[in-house]
Amino acid sequence: MAAPDSILGAGAKKSPALFVVDAAGTVIGWTAPAGELTGYRSEEIVGRSGRLLLMPGRSNLWSGRLHDKERWHGLAELRHRDGDRLLVRVEGARLATRLAGHAWLLSAVPADEDLSGKTGSLLESLINSFPVAMAIWDRELRCVWRNAEAERLTEGFPYYRTGQSMADQIPGRDNGTLLEVMRRVLKDGVPVIDRESRWTSADHNEERMLSTSISRLDGVDGRPLGVCTLVLDVTDSRARDRLHLLREASIRVGTTLDVRRTAQELADLAVPALADFVSVDLGESVLPDTLPMQRLATRARVPAFRRAGLASVHEGIPEARWALNDVVFIRPPSPFSDVVVTGETHFEPFIDFSPGTWIDRDVERARLMRATGMHTMLIVPLKARGDVLGVTVFARTDNPRPFTRDDLMLAEELAARAALSLDNARRYTRERTTALALQRDLLPRGLSGGESVEVASRYLPSDVHDGVGGDWFDVIRLPDGRVALVVGDVTGHGINAAATMGRMRTAVRTLAYVGLRPHEVLTHLDRLIVRLSDEEDDSPHDPTGATCLYAVYDPATRRCVMSTAGHPPPALLLPSGEVCFPRIPSGTPIGVGLGAFESLELELEPGTVLALYTDGLIETRSSDLDVGMRRLGDALIRATQARVTPLERLCESVISSVLGDTPAEDDIALLTARTR
């Protein structure tokens, strides 16, 4: 039996385990991290069947339902040399090698390490803060992981011990029904949601009502790896209402990266489910259309907020002292200033209007609260990553029940969810603005192919939540009359992707002027990026860091030589109106440092149009690259039939035709060149 923690992997975050398997399933490439993960040395595995790395009965990751895909990723089970099962996050990319033909480049990291990157601490904090017992069970229904809430329940439910199987017989415990349900979910994959059951303590002195949800965990090959259980105590009927409100919060709060909309969504959700009146006030540094402001809150002076969300059970919101977008100044000393300074919630189940209290000193607020019948109040900080972004006020007027400690916990959970969304929106907006400015500065201006080719380009940044990507292109006029065309795509989004894009563009220009052939340019670029990544102090570089297509056209011979590093081939629009995609030998992405690159040489007729593009033009979540390439070819043909000859108009026509009314899911770069 595998060690309890081996199914999820263990240890500090390391470089991804990279290895290469050919079309016959033989391991032809192996790296040191792959050996550390699986226990195999290079001499023990290279040249042998990749099935040694799979658990018995599991299908090949590189064949079957995945063999026709260019790239894929997901969960999978690998077999350690000592027989232990490893649950890993695996990515596969198809290669075309000179000696072995088609092959697969595979990258694997332990699943728990994949969740412990930039957002790992946040995920762990969220998972352990909710009053939900969460556990993961393998295919033998052994507990392999549980959160803090489940760990606290181990004494009453011993099956939560890691390594404990649900099939084990424990005196005094009858889990036959639950075991049957879990086996059924593991078999048919149909989740069980909100299944009620009764739990009795070991001394039979306490009985609780539980809500259990069970779902299956599937691997990248589509076969089950185990199940996940979520258990919530709903003994008190209000706990069920609370669960429902939290479910609604996960759907209705933070639907966009608009901070004002998120603030209003929080207010709308809480009224009337939790309160009769809710206001959301944000610091001006959080709002996207105001200059960032360093907030140094003290008890002597608290900076102004701006009203961003309002909701009430009463028409016209008479409880509000300030309207939406009004500046809100908090006068200390008061509970509002204390919340901002300390980051702790103010809980006032019964508002005290007697002389000498804080409300007695705020005459205007006291008058408004008495007039509207406000009798109970919560002031909750909107706090994320240690920063107080604003405050939320929950109050009741018509509802006669005072707020309870349970209401306080619910309000804090709702505020925490909203604060995380607000902080993400703030960070995204700032980073996207910076990255867009950086990218615009780095992309070429005034492209010219000289006497060799006529060129035009279009760059379309997407409006998705991931941020600005690393798409780039360039036209390089070489001293001997030739012209180089290049397009690339750096993995990831944001400032780092834009900066890496600029670094790669500079490197390609330098290598192009040396006079190297396209495959030599990519080889040197690959080595350079690997060396630069190794010299940096950051985490190990992404094994699929960037793709690139580099082509050189010689007008004297009409010959075009091109090479690709994991990038889609160009589209060739022939003078006859036909479109084809040359089959360029596919090399590994830039930054892998594993394989060589090859060039393809073509003769182009005068008037041939080359269309170089990034995958944002052809790939969507609902269709693969082949479908997108067919759409691109059809768009070029339609443009020709419509006699769209200027390249500028051709670019616009192609992008409009391929996308239709659907917004781009990723950044798009399109570079066209027509031979003279």
C-alpha cells in the first residue's frame, strides 16, 4: 500500500519532471527531476517502455483518447520505482523529432505542489477557514488528505485518519451506507449533493445532522482516481441558510474585475438575507479611476473612503448618509475608525443611544439611525492580504432580531470573499495597465519590408481576466536584401510575460543580423533563454516557456526558409486564391533546452501572402487548433473572393471573420507579408 502522503507527492517545490516518449511508447529522453520524482535513474528507464511509469491497468497518457491532440493537461497517476502511486499534474506536448519521428514531451509535478504555488497559501487558508470537513479518498477509498475541520472530527469519525480505508471495520461504527454511496460515485461518476445523514458521538450523548456532498476525481485519461467528500454540520436550520448564502456568494460576488460592481454585488446579496441595510465604502486607492493613495491610518486621522455599494429593503435607501460615489470621511474616535486601524470587526448587537456614547457624539448619524429604526449593527473590514481595503456596514431596521455571533461569522466570511475579489481586481487593473504600456512600447512601430515584401500587422489584446499576454511579432530587414518575419507567444500573462517578450524580440533581432539560418536562430535563442533563466534567482523557468516561428524570405531567389519552436505554421495565401499550411518540422518550445530545430524551404510565387499569427486567433476553449486553422483558411479565401487586396484591410477582415461576435479569449497577433 502506498504511503498515506505519497498519492499527493511530498517535499518542496522543484523543477518539473520532464521526459520524452516516442510514438511506440518508449522513453527516449529523461531529466534529473524526472528521476527524483519517480526513483528511476536515466540508465534504468531510457530505451524501455513508458508503461513502467504507469500503475497497472492505466492507459498510456500519450495514446488512446489523447493521441490526436497537440497539447493536453490534467491529473494522472504515475508509478514510483518502489511501486507507490503518485498523483501528479501532467502536461503533454506533441513533438516531431529527427530520429524518432512523432513523440511526446511530458512535464509532471506532484499535485499538492501544483496547488502550493503563488496561490497555495490562499487556497490553504480558505480551505481551512470554512466550517466544512473536506477529505480526498483514493480508488481503494483510503483517506489520503483532509483539511483542518476534518482532522478535528477524527475522534468522532476515525475514517478521517490518513491511510484509513472506508472498508475497514471499526467497532461501534456503521458506515455501510456511506461506503456504498462512495463506491457508486467512484463507479458511475454521478456526484451526490447535499445528502443528509445523522452522526452520533462515541458516548451516544450527542447527535448531529450532517450534509454530505461526494464527487469523483478523474485523471487526464478520463479514468477515476478517487473521490472528494465535503461534510457540513446543518443541525441548526440557520446553518443551512448560511450555507445557501455562501453558495450564492460564490456565484454572485466577484463575477467581474470591476471593483464597484463587486461592492454592489456584496450589498445586493446581503439584503435582505442577512441585513436590512448594507453599505460598502472603499479606499480611493482601490478604485481604478483614482490615483493610488498611501493610506496611513491612525486614530488621529483616518483618510476618506468612497461609497461603492448600497442596498436596503426600503425604497430610496433612507438609511444612507452618503450616496453612491460620494466621499465618506470617517471622524475618529468611532467604531468606524477603530475598524480601519485595527482590522477587527465592530459587533454591536444593541445600538446604545445613551449620552456619552460614540453615537451620541455623532449627531447627524444618530438622528438618521433613530429615524430609520436602526437597532443592531456590524462594521466589518474588507481585508485582503493584510490590507484594509474598506469597510462594510450591516444593519437591521425592520428585522427585530439583533445580530448574533453566527451572523457576525457569516458577515465576516462574505466580506472576506468580497475583499479577495476586490484585491484581485485592484491588482489586475494595475498590472494590466502597466503591462499594456510596456507591451506597446516593446512592439514594433512602422513595420517595413522594404523592396522585398509588403507587410501589415494587427495586435488585439484580449479582455480576459488573465491579463496582458506575451504575444509579439517583428519584421527585420537584413543587409543583403532579405527580410526576416517572426512571431512568438510567451507563456503566461502580465508584466513578466511582456518583459520576457521584449527580451526575446531583442535577442531574435541580434541573432538575425548575424546571418544564421532560421533553425540556428531558434537553437541559439533556446539556449540563451535557458541560460538566462538559470542565472535568475526566481523559481525554475516554465518548461514550455514560449513558442516562436521565424522565417526568412530572399526576393532574389523567391525562396522562403522557415523554422518553428512549437508554434503553429503560417498560412500561405497563393495568387490562385488557395490557402495552405506548410508542414514545418515541429521543434520544442523555447526555454526547454531539449531538442534541435529544423528548417523548411519553399519557393513562393510573386503575390503570395504569408500570414503569421499567434494561437489566440485559432484556439478557443471549445475547439482545438485544427478547427481554428480551418477557420483561418476559410477567412483568407473569403477575403480574396471579396477582392480585399490591401494588407491592412486583409488583417481586419481575417480577424473579424474568425472571431465573429465572440470576444477574443487570448491576445491575438497577426502579421501578413505579400511578396512583390
